[in-house]
Amino acid sequence: MTSTELRRIRTFLAAFARRQAERVADLPGGFAVYDDEFAHSRANNQVVIDGAVDPGTLPAAVDEALAPLPHRLVSVLDDETGQACAEPMTRAGYAHSVYLVMLHAGPVPAGGRAEEVGLDALRAPLTRRWKGMLPDVDDEVVRHLVDRREARPRGADDVRFLGARTAEGEVASWADLYLEPATGIAQIEDLVTSEAHLGRGHADAVLATALRLAADEGCDTRFLTADATDWPRHWYERRGFSAIGRLHCFEQG
């Protein structure tokens, strides 16, 4: 069952990337996605490998596909393929990261106090977050990283932005929820809490709301991805998620 769900999740991830893109170019073993409106967003301008690929030729293929962009991002959806690509990609100057595919197997919460929010409500906290993480980039880059959420509703049948507010009405924690009721799959993505509001249960509220909404839509496969080396994976484990697979990302520039 785990291997079947992992295959379904990989299919969902590949389909989301294709559907969200402004345009797509097929490549051996995968495809490249582009969105000129958000050219500074690596996630919107990257190569996705979802099939068999020659690891030795991948760096050159990526350079050709993503020229003349100043950055490179390659997402490899299969663990074995990603491991095979690691040596030639790192030799070509790419940084290698591993992400866990984490499936929710715990009880579904009764619900949370988060709510659906519009992009306008998220712009201020998202802008603060990106400026704090990337203090040296210009305003155009930050705008692309904030506004790229405008493209995400294209990626799945039902895309919702969730937020937990403070007593004063500020969005303190937020996440995306991508729903495909026809296939029973839901992804929770980009769960973030503003630094000023950490440790007050806001992220728990967003996660509980997302899980409840997904279950109510008939999505029994509820998943997210988490950095294999970072602490949030353990936070998710305590809330009923377990790792069932790995994805590989290679970045340069």
C-alpha cells in the first residue's frame, strides 16, 4: 500500500507542476516548466524528472532547458533515480537536498481555528518572511516569491490558502492546501509561522484545519514534504505523519 500511495503522490506532484506552469517543454525523463511572470521563482522555472533519465547527461540537459535563467532547480521525484543523479549533479556544481514524502496516518483532528484567506491577507507576512530570509535581494525578487501563489490555483482542482489569525486579526501562520477529491489526494504545502508568533499554536491550528478539510473532501491520502535534515520533520511525526519516500532537489546559482 505504501508503494502504491507513493506512486500516486509522485503522479500528483508531476501533474501539479505541469498544470501550474505557464508553459511546459518535455525532456528525456521529465519536463521543464516556465512562468515568465515569476521568473525569479525557482519553483516556477525548473526541471522535473519523473521518469528514467541518463544521470550523466542531466546537467547539460538542464543547462539547455533553463538557459538563460541565472538559476537552476531540478526536482527528481524518484528516490533511486535521485541517488543515481547525485554524483554527476554535485560534480557539476549543484547543491543536493533530500526531502521526505510524509503521509498522514494519525487520527484526523476535529478541526482547527484557521480559515481560508486570500492572497491579499498573506502579502504582508509573506513579504516580511522573504525579506528576512533574503535580505540582499531586490524588491522585484521578493514580489515574485510572494505573488507566485497567484499561479497555484491552476495546479489542482481545488487550491485553498489557509491562515490562523492573532486576536488582532493578523495572519500569524499559513499554508497551502491542494485537493484532488477525484483521486483522493491532498497535499499540505508551505506551512510557515511568522517569527513574531512562534510557539503559540498557530501552526497546529493551520495543520488541523487542513487535515480536516482534506478528510471532509474525501482525500484519504494526505501528505506533505519536509526537509530530511531539518527539525520540522519531527514536529510532523508527532502529529501523525510518517515518511514513506524521498525526493531529491538539485540547485545552482
